[in-house]
Amino acid sequence: MYFMKIIREKYNAKLDNEASKYVDSNTCLLDIETTGFNRKTCHIYMIGLARKCSFDSEYDSINPTYDSTVDSEFENAFEITLLFSEDETEEKDILQEFLNYSKDIKSFITFNGLSFDFPFIKSRMELYGIPYNFLEFNHIDIFKCCKNLKELLKLENCKQKTIERFLGINREDIYSGGELINQYKSYSKTKDPIYYHNLITHNLEDVRGMIDLLVILRYTKINSLIDKNSSARIDVEKDKSSIKVSINLICTLPNRFVIKSEFYYIVFENDKIKILLSPTDAEMKYFLVDNKNYRYLVNEDIIIPVQLLNSSNKKYAKSVSKENCFIKANGLFLPIYEKDMFENEKLYRREYKDK
């Protein structure tokens, strides 16, 4: 018999079709709360879970603090379940209840769960002799997916609350998980309802937040969101000093942001990417690979393959070094910062040693 608390609520997530692709009836969102980082000496006191539900599901009214009314106009209703141990002796109970809960789960969505939550769960289960292999499931770790977005979106860091602020998600909760450790220890002794409210609110909003955070993943897949059926309109001004590009997306981005440098200005807004390029009008050089296979013809001032040498031009041919084995071109050029992205393209430089 379990003595831990089980808190349930329904939550309306206003997910569009794109964000809903990450969640089905066998997907669970998970977040745990612990009394510290050490898996051997600290324990799990709360496991927050969420999965999609049908509107006719029955729910326990265990937690009167939260309104569980569901607006039927939204199809993405979630059942959130919090497994709460009132003291360390109930940790095994919430772990066993978690196993029962997740029998039909095939995929988990977490925020840093692959590095923290699941290794912690596995370690605590092993302590009680419960075998558990979280790698048997499919995983989406929002934190790992978003780590590369920090500079792109100009984020202070990639913490969950930071990304929520970027998306305009507001919280009642004002505490971090670390700050709540002492409140949990005090609650275990006093059963103070204020501590209880703070603890439940934090985990509940972590789980809710993960559902709402799914829209951030579309920034990691911009290429796949480009509408291939709608050709981008490219305008080149008459003086050839700039290039304007508008790209249509198959869905709306959750928040506007801008990337800029002296060469480009890119706006990500709604269902479009708008780009203004300011190229350099210059003469550049394309350096040919394997200079030993080319010769420089002095009389024509050109580089040609050795196969094209004949009796009439051979006397004008000279060997060329890597630094002098190039073809000149005049035009508009933009700097490339990631060479690997353009490995199949002709890349021009002013001089051989230039990056």
C-alpha cells in the first residue's frame, strides 16, 4: 500500500500540428525533484508526469489548489500526474508507482533528463533492487536539442525558465529546484501547507512548461520547415549592392528574433524568414586543387590543365605554386564562416592563406 500523495490535473496545451508531432498517447513528459545532486546520498521526492488524454477521462480531485477545467475547443489536453513522497521513506513507493504508470510508455520528453533525471532514477531504483533501463525508450531531451540555440536566440543561458521567458511563458513559481530543497526538508517535519504549495507549484509548472516548450524545437529544424511548394522571392537591387530574400515556412515561429552582421540581416518572424544580404563587390580568386596538374601560360595570362598543352603553347608554360594556381572572378561575394556547410561549392578567397 502506497502512502505518498498523487496529485492530478488536466492541462490545456495550445499546441499546433507541428508541435503535436512530438507527442502521442504513448509519450510521457517527465521531471523529477531531488534533495540534491548526489544519487547515493540524496533521494527523489517528486516525479512529475504528463501525457495526452481524452476529454472523457476521469480525474481524481486530490489537489484542490489547481483548476482542472478543460476548454473543449482545444484538442491537446494533457493529464499531469505528480507523485509526491512526504518523506524519504516513501521514495520507493513513488518509484514503483512510476513504473506502473509507464508500462505502456514508448517515448519520454524531458529537459536535461538524459543527463540528470533518468540516471538519478536508475541509481535510486538500483538501491531498492529494481531493474531499470531508461535507454530502452525513445527520448527527446529539450535541453540537448536547444544547446546550440543559445547564441542564435541571444539567450542568457539554456535553463528551462530562460527559454520560457523567451517564449513569453509566465510562471507563478519563483523558486529554483535547489532553493526548494530546504523547503522540502522543512515540510517533511512540519507539513506546512505553504511549503507544500511551493513544492507542488514548482514541479507542476516544470511539467506544464515542457509541454509549452515543444514549440522551441522548430528553431532547431528551420530547414525542414521551409515550404518547398512556395518558391522564395529573390530581389536584386539595380545597383547590385544588396540581395533580398523572403522564405516561406510551413508553420509560424513562436517568437521574432534577428541575426545580423556587417554582411547580412536576417529576421525570423511569424511564417517567414526575411534576409537582406550586403555582399562585397570585388575581384576574388578560386584556388585550384593539385597545382602540379596545371600550368601558367605567360603569353595568355591564364592557368590551364597540363592535358591542354601542345607544341605551340608549351614554350610559354610555367609551373605554378599552390599560391599562384587560381582563376580570377569579379562579382558579388559574401563571407563563409562554416566551410563544411559549403564543401561542394566553389569558394573564393582574396589570397591563398585567407580563411
